[in-house]
Amino acid sequence: MLELHCHSQYSDGTLTPTQLVERAVAVGVKALALTDHDTMSGCQEAAEAAQAYGLTLIPGVELSTVHGGRSLHLLGFYPDGDRLKGPLQTRLEGRKQRAEAMMQRLQQLGYPIELPEFPPGVAPSRPHLARALLAAGHVQSWEEAFDRFLGEGRPAYINYAQFTAEEGITLLRACGAVPVWAHPYLFAGGSVDEVLPELLDMGLMGLEVYHPYHRRSQREHLQQLSQMHQLIVTGGTDYHGPALGRTAKELNSFALPLSLLEPLQRAAEQLHSPLLR
């Protein structure tokens, strides 16, 4: 009944924040975190919809950082939105520049595309480019767009602006947000066992154990690491919309218990205490 990783149209999801809340309620979710990429612009709308439906809305964000030259994502829960607003605006500008650079690279490769005008607060991302490739007839599927052009290491891929994992963790904690390593087994820059100690030294507080890309054995190992290092355990379907992506799952597929939320709330309260002084 707990979902701690979801996206809306403010990043690369296909539903509005209100539609996301409505779908969550329909499948039995009781507490939902909106974690759009590098933006919290949809949180207010989601909170208002959640209140109308009696759903607990957890404000969040998914920061795009780089560690060891590879993309590493950090989830941040319960941030002070006012403190995070300026830094996120900088991240949004970086995303726009990255999308434009990837468009130029696709043009050079002979696959021109057009992107729509994005409303304020929307974070452009590779799925937007994938949809444009589909619309232009250059590919036949979402998977083909990433396999041929947009996946890490593919010809049109451009890495994020150099915003390190350490900078991301420091920023989140300074804004009262609990920093959690998103989908650790998707990280291509080293093994979980090698990278986790480095992130712990930076101030990481949790691991996303439950994720569609994690096999059962990987989830079990992440659970062991969480117990060993007294880390917060989170999870979610990384929901982007109905039937979107290779391993897309419906909301509430993991049926995570609400009890997982309690340690996360306590950690956030501890981080917020110094901010209130």
C-alpha cells in the first residue's frame, strides 16, 4: 500500500499529478511519493489531489547525479521545497541544455526530431526524445529508441552536467531531505558493494530495495546491506504511466507495507530539526 517512486508529466511520466493520485487510489495505494526528475513542480497539485482523496502524499524528488563518470540517481524525501527551489531550477536548465545537445547529435546522425514547448517546471528527459523519435518515424518502439540512440553509451547519449553524487547528497540533507540511492543495481559505474561505502561516507541514508529491475537475490542482498549499515529501506514501481517501458509495473505491484514509511518519517524529522532553529 506504499509507493515511494513515481513520476508525472512534470518529468518523464505520462500522467498529470492528479491523474497519478487517482490511479494510485484506484489500486489501493495509501501513501504515495511523487519523485519527478530534478523538479518538485508537480508536488502542490499532487498534494491537493491527495487531500481530496484521503491519500498521504510524500513530497520528493529524484536527483540526477554523476559518480565515477556514470549516472547515479538519488531519491530525496520530505525536502524543504523553498530551500530546494533555486538548486532545482539550475538542474532544470541543465536538463534543457542536455536535451538540446542530444537533439543536435540526432540531427548530425541524420535523425532530426522536434520537441514540444515544455511548460514551466517540466524537466526534459530522454523519454521525451524517445517519443519524438517515434513521432518522426525514426524508430518503431520505445526500446529501439534507447537501444539505438539514447541509452548510456549510445551515439546520441550525452551525460548529465557534472553534478556529483556527493553534491547531491549534501544538497538533499541541507534541505531536510532523506537521501536514498535509487535502483542501485542499475548503476553502471561499479558494484553495489564497492560503491555503497563511498556513498555512506557522503551521507547517504537509505537504499531503494524494491524496484522492478531488481531480482529477488538482489533485493535480499540490499536488505542485508540495509540492516548491516542501519539504512532506511524504500521501494516503489518507478511508475511512469500505464504500460510504459520494458519492465513497467502497475502501481502497488510490490504491496509494500506502510510500516516502511515510519523510519523514513523519523529520519526526515531529525533532518528538519536543525533547519527550524
